[in-house]
Amino acid sequence: MTNQQKEKIANLRLKGLSYTEIADRLNVSRAAVVSFCRRNDLQASQPDTDVCRECGSALVQTPGMKRRVFCSAGCRVRWWKAHPERLSGKATYHFVCKKCGKPFSAYGNAKRKYCCHECYIEDRFGGGKDE
Ligand SMILES: [Zn+2]
Ligand SMILES: [Zn+2]
């Protein structure tokens, strides 16, 4: 590959063209485009290969069906656990603990009052001593 070709690959890739489209345009092999892009960490806005977002294994898309992003339910669960902030509709709420006064935050739960279970127990049952 010439330097000019490499430059064009980078440009086209950043514009969002797929590896195949770039290879066709510049008349180089798709494999060369892929390895060049991987080496230089060139990411298109739309990934052209469908791989599991969690484990990176190849995905089989069913035409007409919603695009899959995970290879399995297990991968979906793991990914969402690692990225709780990406859950749509679940904002982060900020609170001050009713018991100890410590600020804390929680995902997707607007009704938290205590920073931890111990504070909840203590405030609610007062340690269970006087009553
Ligand atoms: Zn997976
Ligand atoms: Zn507390």
C-alpha cells in the first residue's frame, strides 16, 4: 500500500465507510484495509462488522429483525451491569442520607433515603433498644 492509499483509507474510514466500500474504491484488498484500520485504531461512526458489544464475538443478524448488539443474554446482562449510566430512563439521583447525613447517589431509584442498609435499620428501628 502506498502512503496515499493509507491516507485515503483513513479519510474514508473516518467518514463512516465500511471496510468493503473502502477496499472497492481504492482497489486494495479488504483484509489490508481491515488490518490498517485496526493498527491505527480508526473507528467509523457506524461499525461495519457486527460483533457482540461485550465479548466481541461475531453476530449473525436476521434480516428484517432488530439489529442485535449482544451474542447472548449473558453478554447483555454483563454489559449493562458494567455500564449502568447507559440505561435509558434511569437517571442518577443524589441524596443525603436521612440517618447519617452523608451524601450519596443511586441509579434509577428516586426514593432512596439512606446511604446503606445499616442506616436504614438504625433510623427505622433505633437499634431496637428503647421500644
Ligand atoms: Zn458476547
Ligand atoms: Zn447513612
